[in-house]
Amino acid sequence: MKNLRLAMLFSLAYVCVDWLSFIHPMGQLNITPWNPPAAVQVLFLTWAGLMWAPWVFITIGFADWLIRDSVIFSSSVLIGNAILIGCYASISYVLIKLMKGVPRLQNRVEVFKLSLVSVIGAVITAILYVGFQTFIGKLLKEDFAEASYRFFVGDLLGLVVVLPLSLLFLNPYRQDQFKQMFQSQSFWLLFLGLLICEYYVFSLPIALQMKYFFPLFFAVGLIGAAHSLPGATFAAAVVQIPLVISFTQVGVLPSDLIDMQIVMFTLSMTGLLI
């Protein structure tokens, strides 16, 4: 019964996150520069167990129908989603094996393992999924490289921003750290500094945001140094949300968001390592 409630919560969270992150898609597929649903799937399969993969398959099929108006029983959805679940289940399996259980991110070695698996998993998933959609004609052959890169960036940012924060929230020891952090005056002073930096950066024209992104590295680094992984992961998520929102404006090119996402990946990794 507990796992069923968890599964229902996953489905609700997945649909909401998928809807909110469906920006700059290619071919009306979930090929976007920001794909946190990937992290939601890996998190659920890691926490609840790989036997829940069929439930995930049903959930993402429903999301495709609801959000993308896809034909559920088409090969694009059925086989495409099977590929996605197979890849995300493999990422979950490898993480569990490497960490000997649900990842707790207790040291830099575990953070490195999570990051490495995320990068490799995102590459393989992008090639397989986009390759299949190209093979059946949902995407043009000349769009394969661009679509693969966009899918890779979207999955990677979802995995390195959302997954570590979620894993820490589920760790009882880290939950106490979060409570202590939120009760600390120093955290809120540093957090205010982060918000000021964000306001400065994201109020600039899109063309200048990347050039003046460096204050966010300083702010996230300070929070990470003062409050360890809970601070670093929380700060990275706080930066990621307005970054994506700023690139939903009319006239903004997907390539601009992808470039910023690469910078965001560097920012997230900097915070995690600090």
C-alpha cells in the first residue's frame, strides 16, 4: 500500500513536471533542452524498485497523450517510451550497484559516480531514443545530431540538478541538515545574495546573460561551502528555475537555452564538488 501511494505520487509529480518543462520541443516529442522528468523516473525506480517500470511506462504514455496529444498506441510512443524506460531503469540499476543501495551522496566519490553515470546515461539515451524516432520518420535524418544534442543536454541537466537534490531530501540524515540550514541566519543572508545575483543576471538581455553569469558561480559556491550538499543542490535548483523561465520568452532561440544549460551544468557540478 505504501509503494502504491508512492507510485500515485510519482505519476502526479511526473505529469506536472513534464507539462511545466515541455519547452522548445522537437517533433512534438519530449526532446527539450530541460528534461527533469528523466530525473523523476530515475528517482522513482531507484527508490521504489525496478519492478515498477511498467507503472512508469503507463504514466509517461498518459503524459504523452495529455501534454503532447500523441497517439498512445503508435510505435513512436510505445517503442520510444520502452527505450526511455529501459535506459532510465539501467541508470537506476547502475547507481544502486555502484552505491550499494539508494545513493546517499556521502562523499565526493559518490558525487562523481552519480555525475559520471548521468553523463554516460544521458548520451546513450539520447542516441537510442532520437535514433529510433529518426528511423521511423518522426524526425528528419538531418535533424539527428541537433535533436540528440538537445535531448542529451535536457536529460543531463535534469539528472544533475533534480536528482541529487531529491536523493538528499529522501535521506533522513540529510533532512536534518536541511532543517538546520533553513534555521540558519547565515543561509538566508547567502540566499538573499543569490537572489540578488539572479535578479541582476536574468534582468539582462538574453545575449548578455551568459557573459555575466559568473556572480552566480560565486553565490552558489559560498552556499555550497557553508552548507555542504544540501546548500549546493538547493542553490542550483533555485538558479535553474528562473533560467528556464527567462528562455520561454517569445523570440528566444532554443540554441540560446542549450548554451546556457551547458553553463548551468558547470555551475551545478561546481557546487556539488565544493
